[in-house]
Amino acid sequence: MEIDAAPLRADRRAVTERDFLVPVHEPMDHVVFRGPVAVRAVLRNEGTRIRADIEAHARCEAPCDRCLQPVPFALDLHYTEGFVTPEQAERDGIEGGETDDGEVRTVVYDHDRIELDSGLRQNLALAQPGKHLCREDCLGLCPRCGKNLNDGPCGCGDRGEPTDPRLLALADAMRRAKEKESE
């Protein structure tokens, strides 16, 4: 998403609104985007910088962290970025092309082209939930046979080591969790 900054720079009171649909083809940390990200950008000239207030909405899906079933969810983002010319960046002491004060990421732009993709990618990554669960009481997978326990008991009785060697790490993690609970 690129925006021509020349009209914004020409008028100190200039404001422009743009709507974009941005396809995300590659999963982000096992999160698959189900359709393009809808983005609305409102840009305004603030004298020494151009301020971009961004809203984005995405439909996503990720595997449940316990049972691996698909979990649909939505991401709604609201963030602000500032854009300055190289000359203004030098006056403001911005080095390396960008700075972030925790509230607003300020990016240096050149040739009157403001690029919004990098900030969108960063904010989409930061907005991901820490855990994806199909439901709060998800029982997960049996560490012995791998059956989804949300569908009912597996019948193996959860005794001994897993028969599937790919589940050994899960069995070990569950054993350590049970030991911690009993302490």
C-alpha cells in the first residue's frame, strides 16, 4: 500500500482517506488469513510529519494449541504511524529509518511515497492472541494414541508411553505439568 505524499505535504490542513484490501498469502506463526485484510488509512499533515491513523480487520484461523482443531477468529487493529522526510528525520535525530516511542512508530519516507505495508505486517503480528483455543475447557489430545479427547475418551487409558513417537514430547510435557500440580 503506497500513498503519494505530495498533495498532503502541499497543504498543512490536508487530510486524505484511503481504503485497501491487502492479501496476506503467507501464514504468520501458523495463523492463516481467510481473505484479504481490510484497511482504512486516514492521513493528515501535522506540519513536521504526516500522521496515519490505521484501522484494519482480518478474518483468521489457527490450530487450537491443545487439540489442533481449526479456530476461527478476527483481528481488529487500531494504530498510528508518523512519516517524516529525511530532512525532518535529521532534525529530529531519527536514525536507522524509523523510531518507535511505544505509542507511534515514526518512519522516514522519501520521494513522496509513503509505504504502509511494513507497519501493517508488524501490527498484525503483534495483535495475534497468545493462545488459540477452540474452547476454554478443551481437553486436547491423548498423549498415548493422539485421539482428540473433546470427542470422548480414547479407551487407551492414558497408560504408558505414547504408541506414536511424534507424541513423546507431548506426553513428557503433560507428565511435567501433572508433577507441578501435585507439588
